[in-house]
Amino acid sequence: MRVVGLQIGLSLLSAVLLFSSVPTFGLWPLMWIAVVPELLVALGASTPKRAFFYGWLTGAVAHGFAFYWMDGLLERFGHMSPIESLPIMGLLIAYQGLAFAFFSWGVRRAWQRTGWPLAVLAPLVMVAVEAKNLLQVQLHSFHVAAFPCRFRSLHEVGGHSLLDFLLYLQQIETEFLGGLIAVVRLLGERPADAGLQLR
């Protein structure tokens, strides 16, 4: 039970880092490390289904807080009562969480099967999730909004896929991951000799 609580806590930490990086909060540098806790949870999850759930939790909570204004928008401009707008917003947030669910599941499965370094797998999986047009606009809004203007020119050159690829590549290479490797070992659900391959 302690392990599940730790995994849920890390998933929620990742969600907090994600929604704190959007313009309303203005802590855009957090975007560089926001998905690292979720990656650790995905790799330490006992099954790929659990990795999927933890990824969904991260995505749903992040979108729920980042798009808190959606309820007011539906009420004001959609002329809906709260009883009508809250379930619609809930469905939208649950749906938006699926992108992070497929990301966590995909990283977990690809890492188990290939053993490739996370620096390669995580960016490729996220680009693949977005290439399937799954929530492209929502994920893209997180990432573009989090970058200062000088990084947005990358978007003009290579589109959102290049921007996301570089973002996830940076998150894997960050020093923050090195400090959190111990958390994966604490989870005790992966063999100690497997370790995380960073390069």
C-alpha cells in the first residue's frame, strides 16, 4: 500500500509541475522537469495497466487544474447551469488524461521490450502519441505556452513534434532524474540490477 501511495504522490507531483508551468502560474521552467516523476512511476509500476492508470491520473489532474476556467466558459458562453457544465468538463478532463496514460504505458512497454535509453524512448513515445492526433491541441497548448518566446521559434521550424521531442529529451537528461532514481529502487518492483539507462 505504501508503494501505491508513493506512486500516486509522484503522479500528482508531475501534474502539479505541469499545470504550474502554464501562463496563469508562469513557472515555465518547471516544464523541463514536469514529466520526470511520471516516468519514474511508469517504470516502477507493477504492470503496464498500472502505468496507464498513473499516467491518466497525471494528465487528468494537470488538465483539470490548468483548464479550471473551462467550467465558467461553458456556463457563461454555453448558457449552461453548473449541473450541465461540470459533467461535460469532467468528461473532457478524463479524455485529456488519456494522452499521458498512453505516454506512460508506451514508455513502460517500450522500455521493457527494448531496453533502449529513456532519452530515446520518452520523446519518441510522446511524439507517437501526438502523431495519432490524440489530444494534439491540448498537449501542444501546455508545451507552447510554457516556453518563453525565444523557444517558440523552434515550433515555427519543426512544429509541435520537434518542440515536444526536445522537451521530453531534456527532461530525461536533467539532473533531477538522477536524484529520483533512488525512488524507483524504493518502489522495489523492478530488479535492482536493471537500473535506468540514461544514455
